[in-house]
Amino acid sequence: MKKGLRFLEYTAIAAVLLAAILFVIKFGGPSILRLYVETGIGNCKKIPILCMSPEGEIINPQVNKEYIAELVPYTFPKTEIYLPKGFTVIKQRIKKVYYKRRKPEQDQPVVYIIHQEANFFVNLYPQLKKQGVTDDYKFVRRIMYARPSDIKDLTSAFFMIMKGIFTPDLGEQKNVKMAQFIVLDKKGFINYNLTGQDHYFDCNIFNASQDYFKVYIKDKGANLDLDKVLTIISTVN
């Protein structure tokens, strides 16, 4: 798995693979389909998070207002967030292209921010509505809970592929934790790694209007903990 936010510019790769998957489904069963997906994106030994899913919920943790006062406000079109000093902050959009035009800053603390208005994903893949995926929260939830053992048809294979694409660099993946959360009027999923010299946080956030935000934090020097990041999530608007 390449490091960084691959999914920013590679979301279309899942659609490109669908035709080949349809061929596999027609001429083979679920076991062959699982093998095909594994060959394409890797297995759980190579990419442990593929066999992980959210464990437990973080419900309304205390928001540290004193910590918010220490943060720096960042304002972008349709997005506002408070972040710690010393981070490079990059606002990006999901693009349907197949290569990166710019290398991320790998050797310094960095925050990537994405915002998409409600129903971006279900409008991008409208055929999924027939499978009960009627909003973006359900779309991301299916990604987070996707596991190779559950692959049995085109839809489950699609979400397994998307899980590989959506997962940014999280360090040593065997140490990653996944959880659902509710913080004030925000809800979503957080994948984090608090081991090693650097900490990693992959936050998939929905506000009350069902807008989607992804906040990926590569915390060089391990200055942030889960409580601080959940407080940061509370400031997203």
C-alpha cells in the first residue's frame, strides 16, 4: 500500500475494476472473487487493516475548550477547523485522475482536509442505492466494516476495494485501532495509531447536514492523543 492519501486521486480505480469483477462473478464463485480482490489490493497479512473493523463507540467525549483556545483557526471555502500550531495544512478535493501531481510533505507534521457536500459518494456511484446504500454515511460505514471474508458479490467486492483506497498511511497497521464516534453534532469513524515515534489519525466525519469531511493527521513527534483529536473534530464546520 502506498503511503499518503491515495484515495484523494484514485477513487475512480474502483469503477475501473468493476468490469473485471463482473467477469469473475459470472465465471467463478465467491472464493475466486475473494482471490481476485486479494490479488489486486493485497491480503490481510500485507495490509492488516483490511481484516479490521470498528470496535466499540466513542460517545460524546468531553470537549476540551481550553485546548481549543490554544488552536489556530483555518478557514477554507465551506470548511473551518481549528488545528495545532506547527502543522502543514493541505486542503484537497477528491479527483478522478490516476496520478499525483504533488508529493505530500512526508517529513513534517501534516494535516490533510477534504470536504464534500452531502450525497457526493452515492451520486458518484448511484447504482449502490439499489443495495441499500442511500447516503454517504452508509457508504463510508460499508467501507469501514468491509472484510475479505464477507466478499460474496459485486457490491461487497467494491467496498473491499474502496477500503484499500480510502486507507491512508497509518504507520504499523497491526497497531491501528478503529472506532465509531459521536462528538457534539458530528459522527463518523476514526482510525488511529498511537504507537511509535509518530501518531496517525484518519477521521471520517459527518456533520448535521450530512456533509463529509476527512481529516488525516500525520503527527510527527507524537504530540497528539485521541482526546485532543476528538476535540479537533468538534471544531469542524
